[in-house]
Amino acid sequence: MVIDVVMPKMGESITEGTILEWYKKVGEHIAADETLLEIGTDKVDSEIPAPNGGIVIEILAQPNDVIDVGEVIARIETSKSETDNIQSIEEPDEPMKDDQKEEQVEKEDLSDFASQTEKINSIKISSSNVSATLSPAVTNLANQQGISLAELEQISGTGKNGRITKKDLEKHIASGAKIKKKSSIDIKKDLYVNQSGKMIEIDNMRKKISEHMRYSLDTSAHVHIMNEVDMTRIVNFVKKREKSFYGDEGFYLTYTPFIIYCTVKVLMEMPEFNSSFDGQSQIQHDYINIGIAVSIDGGLMVPCMLKCDEKNLLGICRELNEIVEKTRNGTISLDDLQGSTFTLSNFGIFDALIGTPIINQPNVGILGTGKIIKKPIVIEKYDKDIIAIRNMMMLSLGFDHRLIDGAGGAKFLLKIKNHLENIDFESLL
């Protein structure tokens, strides 16, 4: 009996995966649940086990191929004894045609998209050549590439009733007809051909990071505002409590939970920063989910702390420690990397004083924190100006100017500064 191995669906928003490595070759035996291949998505890399034991008789995708969810990537022939142990195997009575497979995948995309929004305004195009509804997979790709509806009407669809499939649009983009991707950069060959050195192909994680960063810059109108905050009271509190805290919790108390705690308070006061924006509509989220940029070997991940608005400072400390540890030791799950509504990037741990972080889509804001350093500061005390040594930190707020004006960004950052400088420690820990 021949079993189809398909590109698995790794999450609600995942529509495709990249083949990274095959662990078996054609003709080799594989046991049920033994690792067959490794795939990468825009969130995480995963090892995929064989659904059944048997002989690998066909491999239909090669490393670095990008395959839609649900598409067949390999086939395994199982023995009768092995198939008798299978309680249920989902496979069609007869092989589906390519059009049918893609139709099924795009229907799944449409279903997933519908589950995440209360109402979907499907896009319908009509011309002398085609009259069909565009799936979210096609519209999302068209939006990313800056392709207008008028240009979509000129594409000949190969789907049912002339429907434009994602592959049709990808073929159109690859042909370079009428459009050119905004993020592409022309590099003249003489810039590198005549220079010594070696060419190194970047890994899948770096490719995904590159795509996300470029997409974010192409999508949002980035603006950055900076302000300086006096962290002296928090620094002194951490020094005072660090030994007792470690004895109680088993990990060190850091400054980051205080920043998250105060940021959450301001997000509750200014919910427009805890939202998403598609260019037409703003979605203000019910919960505050903070994404934390975590540096790992070879790249960057942004795990998410859910419902921070329901947590006290100690709860934030515990979850932050847990999710960072999981990220750095490689046990982070796909669910932990999804759902952020606002992001924090702490480049101060690398001794950087200030930075201009890129918005983590589909958020509309990201807060960057620099290194805390001692500086002589003029402060007012008893109606007199005096110079004191204080622990100062730079905050940098990146936000989407399409939705938020400069005044709003400055107000948001000032509120965070005031909360950090006037935090009430009595009932925190």
C-alpha cells in the first residue's frame, strides 16, 4: 500500500514550508515515527516523522524547495502487516490532479483566514478573461508584492473557472512582467565578480529573517522617537532583592520584567499601540501579548508572552525566564512564537546604547531598550539644581506612522518613562 506524505500544517497562519533536509533516500526503509525530513517555516524549523513504516519509493521535493501545505512531498510503500496496524489513513480513492490539490490548499487557507477574523471581504475580479474570487493566499501575496487589482485582472488563471491560483501569481512575478518587486536590489556583477573572496549561502533562518525585515520596511511607515529614563530606583531595588529573589525563584531578577510591566500599563492606557493595521482597518486586540526578541546562535526569534495584562510583576518574571530558556535551548514550540501584539527588543545586553528596531509585523509598535549607564544628571531638589550620578537608559520607540502620529508616539514613550521612574515597589514582589 502506498502512503502519501504531505507538507504538514504547522500552525494556523502557516501556508507553506521549505524543505531543509531529507533524512532518508529513495529505496531506504523507515520506521513509523522515525524522522523522515526537516522543514522550515517562517516561524521555526521542525523534524517531520514518517506517518507509517515502509520503503521510501519517491521523493517529490528537493532541499530549498518551497512547498504549499497539503502538497505531496514523498511516498512510502508499506507492507500488509504494517498497514493492518493503521487505524485510519486519510488518502483519496484516486490521485488528485494538481488543480484539485491546489484548490484544496487554498480552501484551507480561506478557512484559516476566516477563523481569525469576524468578517471577510473576499475580493472578486471580473474581466473579459476571468471572473473569480481571489483566495487570501493570492491577495496576501499580491499585497506583499504591490500588485494592483487591475494587474491581477490581466493574469490568466489555471484554476477552476479561470481562477487565479497562488502558483499563477508566483509565475507572473517570476516572469518580471509589468512589475518589479519593490524590495529587490540590483547589484551589478562587477561589484563582486572582480573581487576576491568566497560566496556563502545563508541558512533558512537567516533567509526568513531577511524576508520579514524587508517586508516590514516595505509595509509600515517606520518612525522612531527616543527618550531617556532614569532607572536608578529600579537598579537599586534589583540589587537589594537579587539574592532573596534567586533563593525563592531559582533565577536572577533582571530589569526587563519592570520594562514589560510598565509598557503593559501604557498599552492599556493607549490601546491604539496594541493593534494591527492592514492599511484600511485597525484591529485593537483584546489582550496584550508581548513579543520578546531573543538572540540565538545564527539568528533571532521572537517568542510571545500571552495576556501580560492579566499578570503581575512576579508572573511576568517567571514567564519571561521560562520562554527565554526554551528559546535558547531549542525547545520552543510554534505556538510560543505566534500572537504578539507589541514587541520589546533589548539591545542593551550587547552594550548598545540606542537603536532603531524594525516593527515585528503585524504589530504597529516596538520598544527598544539600551544599556543602563551611570551619567551625571542635573536634577531639581528643594528648588535647587544639583548634579547627581544616576543610572540612565535610552528608550527608542518604533511605530507605524500610517496609524500613529508623532505626537502619539512621543506621548506613549513619555508615559513609559514616567511609569518606570515612579514605579511603586511596595506590592510588586
